[in-house]
Amino acid sequence: MNISYFDTYDELSQKAADIIASDLKVKKNLFFCAATGGSPTGMYAQMAKVKKSEPTLFDQMQVMKMDEWGIIPSIHPDSCESYLQKHLLAPLSIPQERYLTFDPNISNLSAECARVEQEMEAIGPIDICILGLGKNGHIAFNEPADYLQRGFHKAILAPTTTQHDPSLNEGKEPAFGLCLGMSGIMQSKRIIFLVTGKGKQEAIKMILERKITTQWPASFLWMHGNVDCLIDRNSL
């Protein structure tokens, strides 16, 4: 893991966008797995600025949504779908045919997970996978557990993951989501690991100790050969 520290969130975001732009100049149809939440928002804003100066750079980039909340519909303003449409897909003019998405609120979730895994493997492996760090050490919706899921799957979410939005717990079953599994993450050619935000000090400490455990899923990134870990000093 290549660790770099940044004095501000804006500097971290700029560095991440620079890495992506550089890789796109080498591979135009780069397969990009997109995270959501506060960590990548600044990076996406910087990518939009790049598009204004280099209008054709993103014309072949393929995008996959990394995860999605269950219970709430995809059109909900708090959904990952709505987030990506606003911050990534629309600003970069990514059309539907270059976007792999999914719906966690259909009747046959097993079939939906199998479809996404199949389509991902047909396009992939992922060239750049964007990851944030959860307060409990999760990556995507791969939560701490006795064992981790290999493939794309339905994940039961921890209370620390859903606490920001009460609507995520209003269903008839425990809060869940669909997400990229550990195999898809670990087979990615490059991972950009964005470590920023409040309340993550314990998770950051555990990652920096380099101890690999399923109780801190992000620790598995130490076994990947090409991780750019960008740490915002304000989160320490």
C-alpha cells in the first residue's frame, strides 16, 4: 500500500483525480468502479473540471456502481444511484450503455447479484476501484464479520453504516445493500483508497497497524499490489 498524507481534503481529491486522468490517457476505455459518499465527492468534482479542459478524455470510460442501499428506491435522493447521477455520470456525460448499475429492490436478488457479477467479469477486471473507509473498517458494504463474501452479494449493514439515514431501517427486514465482493476489489488493477472524514480514527489506526483481519475488512488491502492510500490529515 502506497500511503500519502494531505493537509486538506481538496489536495487529496486533486491527487486522486490526477491519478485517474493519467490512467485514462493510457487506457481510454478504462473500467472504473465508483464509490459514493463524502470521501469521493471532491474527487468527482475535480474530474468534472478535467473534462472541461479535456472534453474527450472520458468518452470511452466504463463505470460500475460499487454498491446500493436496500429498502429505499433508487430514485430516492439518498440513494447511491442518485449520488452518482449527480456527481459523476451527468458531469462526465457517461451514457447508460457504459454504466453497469443494479437494483436492490427487485424480487429476485440472487439473480440480480449473479447478473452483475457476470457482466462485471465480461468487462473486467476493474481497472480503477475507488474505496472509502467506513468507521467500522468496512469497504463498500463488506462489513466486519467472521468471514467475507467473495462475489457480488447482498450485505446486511451494520448500525454504524446506516445511522446517518433513518429511512434505511424502515423496511420489514434488517437494513441491507448490494455490493461488490472482496474478489472484485482484490482483482482490481489499481485501488484508490480515500481516507477522509470524521470519526474514523480507530479504523485508521487499525489499518496502519497492518494486521489483516475480517473484523477490519479494509486491512485486506495490504495484500493488494497496487493501492494508493490517500489520507487526509484532518481525519487523524
